[in-house]
Amino acid sequence: MEIEKDQVEILSGVRFGKTLGGPVAMMLRNLDWENWRGKMAQDGAGAGIEPLDTVRPGHADLPGALKFDHADVRNVLERASARETAARVMAGALAKRLLRELGVAVAGHVISIGLFRVAPGVEGDPESAQRAESRPLRMADPVAEAEAIRWIDAMKEAGTTAGGVVEVIATGVPPGLGSFTAWDMRLDGRLGQALMSIQAIKGVEIGGGCGLSALPGYEALDEVFPGPSGHNLLLGGRALPFHRETNRAGGLEGGMTNGEPLVVRAAMKPIPTQQTALRTVTLGGWKPAEAHRERGDACAVPAAAVVAEAMTAIVLADAFLEKFGGDALRDILYNYTNYLERICGR
């Protein structure tokens, strides 16, 4: 944080606190950039800098260099770096602001680091996810968080890293976002792609996820009962005329939201930048070598929760605009309100 202040500048597209309809340009200055001016020069200023030819296991180095025919791994690793997710978080902030006008709240939190997992009542609970915002590791369970902190310290002492699982919960989501009519319009597929695109994410699940495969059907499904429940009120305090007592589907059925809170999780592997050098080879010569070390953290799971929250918000905002359209917020609200009146009053 000494070199990344996370201060965003809005350059265009906003006037007097409101968007104008054109592109919104934002800038987040990386204060470490000066240290890389020579190594990443666009012209001949970088002449004489030795190419980096040792590939790091677990990174994009080797397949990226082979793909684009690079002899210098730095041509790959800088673009592949998770630093680019800062831009996603900026865009996600705009998406969350739009969703707030539509009655939707999105919150991300950490549910496990290593083998240390929050209490069962914390998972899938929107209030817990909001409460985690102020916690050191974004974990709402202080007991599990204390154990996770000790685990991270132990991994750092050993020169290695720790992974974990993050969860994003969206409330106030109406039924019908996404579609069952084409594979690429299914919202669960779109969410999966968005979350899997985050660096070091190796698995995504929705609701009960992989655990549902071990259950008999009657225990894996969410029965529907007449009458509202009030636990997932929509815009304007509207309640659906039906409810469920479980949410194993994570708010998605048939590629569409079903009115329950949207619950998605993403599993992050231990990030591959290690203090203790891993065995590898040199690019082209394929000689045994030790992987070089770039800047890295012992655990990036809390940061991944922020990025996952942003990506979920972007996908949801896109789905809202896809269904309710409109060039102005008033148009979107008009279309959405009529839709809610139709489904809540039938």
C-alpha cells in the first residue's frame, strides 16, 4: 500500500456526479511505474537490459511466450499480472452503483483460507458478507479468521503461499435475468466465465455447487411454497408471491435468476510467486533453472473477494440492461417497475 494508493481519477463521462451517456474513463496511477520505465520501454531506451528467460511454474510465462513467440518472459508476465484487476474493480464500482438504483446489493467475502473455513451459518448469509467488509481478511467469522491469519503467517515463514475460497452474494435480484434459450445467454455460464477469468481462480460453483452431486434429488432441490417470505425484497419493497425455504441452487435455475439471493463461490489456488524458488527451465534452451521471484503476497484471497464482487456486479448489470434496456435510468426503472408489477401481481 506504500506504492499503491488506490486513488481513482475520473477523466471523462461524468458531470456533476452523474454519467452523461458516453464512455466513462477512469485512471488509477501505479506509483511503481517509474521503477519499470527502462525494463518496459516502448523504444530503444531499454537497450542492454538482459532478457528474462526463466519461466515461473503456475504463471502465464511459458505458454504465453510460446504462443506469441517471445524470447523474453517479461513480455508476458507484466500483462498477465493480476494488477489489471484494479481496472475491473473500477468498472465494478460503476456497475454496483447502477444496481443499487435497481434495489440490488452485491457483497463479497472470504469463506475459507487453507483448511480454515467460516462457520456454516456465515456462508450464503448477506449480512455476514456485508459485515466482513471491515475485517482484516474479509472473513465474518473471527475464530476462523484468527486461525487463517496464523496459517498465512506460517506459509510466509515457510516461503510459500496460501489459497482459499471467496463467496459473492447478491440480494434483491428478480427472477428472469439470463435465458434458457441459448447456451451463451445462460447467466450461470456468464458468471462462471467472469469469475474464472480472475487470475489464480481454479474453480467456480453456484449455490450448493459440487456438493449437490452427492445428494439424492429431493435433498438437492429447492421446493417452492405459496406466499412471500420477505427475505429477498425487490425494488420498492415488492415481494414475490412465492418463496423457498432453501437456496441450494444459489438463485439460478435453467440459466436464469429465480428470485432467491444469487450465491457464487470461487476457489483460488495459492498464488505461484514463491519466496522459495521453484524448479523450472530456461526458455528455448530448456536448461534446469530456479524460477525468479517477482513481487508477490503470501495470500491474495481477500483481494480476490473484491475482484469477484466486481465481476459479479458487471455481469448482473449487463443482464439488467439486456432485459430492461433504456438509454436513461428513468427508462430502465420504468421497464423494470412494469415487469415487477406483472410478476408480483399475477
